[in-house]
Amino acid sequence: MSIRTAILAATLTFTPLGAAHADGLQPMQAQSIDLGEVSGVVYYTVERDGFHVVTTLVDGEAGIPVRAVSVLAPGQSVVLSTGVTAGAVEISRQADALLVREVAVATN
């Protein structure tokens, strides 16, 4: 193998292909969320007016599912919580990545 071929192979190995999503959710990739007794999934699609974030939650196994759709522009976020537990889930758009993470909320 020539030096030129080795350098080309190393460059292709260490160069990311496509858009980087740094541990973020990919479009149409579902992620489970847990808010105590309320749980569900979140996914998003890329549309002209922003990321359409679809969240479906259900209370227990026999509860009625609730679906919410949020449109997020870069830098925006939405926080989901039940008000019963001290935990919450934050869904945020940072540039071209959607991040889902657990956050603590203040209790009264």
C-alpha cells in the first residue's frame, strides 16, 4: 500500500460522513421517555417550519394515550412533566440536533 493510499484511507476513516448529531435523536428514530407512572415515546420529522416533535404519553398500561406535537426552531426546547414527581424530560433543538434528557424540576 502506498503512502498516498494509506493517508486517503486514514482520512476517510476519521472523517464523519453526513450530518453529525452528537448523541442526538435522528429523524423518525423513537426514544422512550419515563415520567414515573406516565411513559411514552418521542420522535421528530424535519419540516420547512422546523422540527416537528411528536410525543405520545400514556398513564399506566390501561391509560388513554395523549399525543402532543411541538414545532421547534434552533435554540428552542419543551419540558414535559407530570407535576406529581420531581423529574421531567427536556426536549431541545440545538442547531440540527434534537436532544432528549432528564431534568430536575423544583417542587413547591
